[in-house]
Amino acid sequence: HEMLLILCTCCPAASHRLRSPWSILLRSFQISLETKYNSDLHHFRRQGVAILMVEPRLDRDVGMLDFRHADALIRAAYEQTIAAFAKPGIAAPAVV
């Protein structure tokens, strides 16, 4: 079994202080997403699933609910996925 996992927590942690309850809530939600993906990753690896993980990154601080950069994230994920499949020993998964 093989799995392609594309993480959606793609921006570095904010370098500024969290000043409002809303910003604290959003950061907490982001941490919970990261924890969930890490938990899923370990769960499936323990079951012997080969996982190719792509984690698109942007250099700028983009808020979790700021969708203005979705095209850049999709492009980064696509390019990183294609590059990962181009590495020796990694085969692209069959499309079912």
C-alpha cells in the first residue's frame, strides 16, 4: 500500500506575538492539525504503508483562513510532488 500525504499547514509559525483570543484560537487549531497529521502518519507507517509526504511551504506568514495564496500553495504542492516522484526509487502511484 502507498499513500501520498500533502500537509496543509504550510507556513512557518507566526513570528509575532499572538495578541488576541482569535489569533490564539487559530494558532491552537493549526497546532491540532499538525498533531493530527503526525498521528495519522505514524499510524499508517506502523501498518506498513509507504507514505510520500509533501509539505508545500511559503516563505511569508499567511493566516490559516487567508485563501488569497491558495494558487501559490497548490502550485508548490504540485511542483514538489512531481519533484519527489522524479527521485530515484520513488514510483508514481497508479491511478485507479
